[in-house]
Amino acid sequence: MFPLQRGRRLRINESIRSLVRETTLSPSDFMFPMFIAEGENVKVEIPSMPGIFRRSIDLTVEEVEELFALGIRAVNIYVKVSENLKDNTGKEAWNPNGLMQQTIRAIKEACPEMIVMPDVALDPYSIYGHDGIIANGDVENDSTNDALVKMAVSHAEAGADFVAPSDMMDGRVLRLRQGLDAAGFHNVGIMSYSAKYASAFYGPFRDALDSAPKEADVVVPKDKKTYQMDYANRIEAVKEALWDVEEGADMVMVKPGIAYLDIVREVKNAVNVPVTVYHVSGEYAMIKAAAEKGWLDNDKIMMEQLMCIKRAGASLISTYFAKEAAILLNQ
């Protein structure tokens, strides 16, 4: 029997396609990751991430105001810490006058409605480039959690709306929730990097912050595989996300993005909180490199990947394409 149902009737032109489109994107779906540098009037492009810069606080504030005008409502911020401030305790991470804390205050003063989600992890502050305190040849879980609580509370005191633990220590969401509540910050949320994989896609990000594991005069792990997830695992991601929700996470994150869409859908089906997806630096760099060669169309691939991430179940997408995509969507 020749088909009575013809799918092509719903694809005849863009007007029809827009009427039946199942997934849509808007600038408010995006969070923009920002890299902060010391100094004034500093804007340094990251070689492996064309179009992405380390900015001083003054220029960061200007960029945040532009982002807000485009409809972007959240920024995730990371700091490039001076070498002389790094040690194995991470104590600069909770300095009330540290670069992160100054940045949070400046953004919230200039653009109070922008949601600020600072990164909570010790790798930018560590002489070893790891996400926690090194003890007995490994990253020590519980003492690292103690440090992360101090860090998160200092972010809340500076005006952060959410804290974003990316360290992958066991139990850190519960410790952060307890610490924030004890300090009176009941309304500061937690966006937990719940399913953060030990991925090779993070290379350009580590260039931006000089946060890759380093050789040392003591025994340290050569990589982050003892705490970040094995990319062969799927069920473990659901388990980690459920644990974080039980411990008080308001949002959970899957990282990386486009190569892990099966995980995004699994997590989305399992939890009852918003799911954030980090479209990471390596994924950004691959598109930029191919576009520079003329092998791919930057804008078309960018929008397709962002739509696919949203379709897979993301409520919020942290992406270096946020500004570019918002400009296109506004047009």
C-alpha cells in the first residue's frame, strides 16, 4: 500500500518546519565560560581557542554587559592564577581579595541580574595542576573537600549565585551544601559537575589556565583518571548524578558535550533537576580549526551541535560559542 503518511509534507518549507520543530534554541539556553587575568586593560587571545580571550576584570565586566544585552543570563568564570600564589593547599582559592572574588564582586556590581557561577576546584591554585591536595602520591579526597568548602563560601560572600564544583571529589556536594548553609548562604545554589569524564577534549582549556598536571619533586598522579570518570562508563554517570542530587545539587552537569550525548540523555531521564552540558574547549577548537581550513561551515556546525545538545536533554549549555550563537539567534 503506497504511503498515506508522507513525512515530507511537514518539511516543504521553513515556515512549516518551524511550526513542527521539536527543539528550539535561545540565548538564555547558554552560559559563557570566561577566563580572568590579572591587571588592567588585558585581553590575550588563547592560541588554541580562536576568538576566546583571557581578560582582566575591567574588560570582563564590559564583555558581561554585552552578553547580557544579547540575552545570555549566566557566566561560568575561571581565573589564571600567578605562579607565586600556587601551593599544595590551594589557600589562595579562598582569599577574600583574590582574583576570583574580585571578579565576582565586579560583575555583580555592574550587572546584578547576570547569574555568576564560579568554578570550584583547586587546579588553578595547585603547584601540581591537580584538582585537590596531594598526599601520599594521590589527590586526598576529604582534606580537598574541606578546602573546597572554604572556597565556595568565599565565592558566596563575594556575591556568587551558584558555585560550580568541577573537582569530582566524593561527597563534596554534601560538604558544600552544609558549609554554605552554616555560613547563612541557603539561597546560593550548587551546579555540580556530576559526570565529568577524564577526557582529551580539555587540552585548550588547560592551555588557557595552565592547569594541566605537572611533573613534581614528589609522587603525583600523571593524569586525573583517579577522580575524573572513565569514558568507557555509562551507568556510573547516572549513579554520580543521582548521588549529587541526593547530596543537594540544584543542577548537574555532563562534561564533555557533543561526544557524550548518550550520557546527557541517560542523566536527563534519571534526575529531577536541570541538566547542564559543557560544550568543551576541544570541541570548540575542532570546529574553529576545520572552519579556518574551509572544511566546515563554522556557523552551521556550531548551531547544529548546540541544537543536538539541547535535543539530548540539556537545560543549559556552557559553551564558548555562546556569544556567536546568541548574535545569530538575535538576527
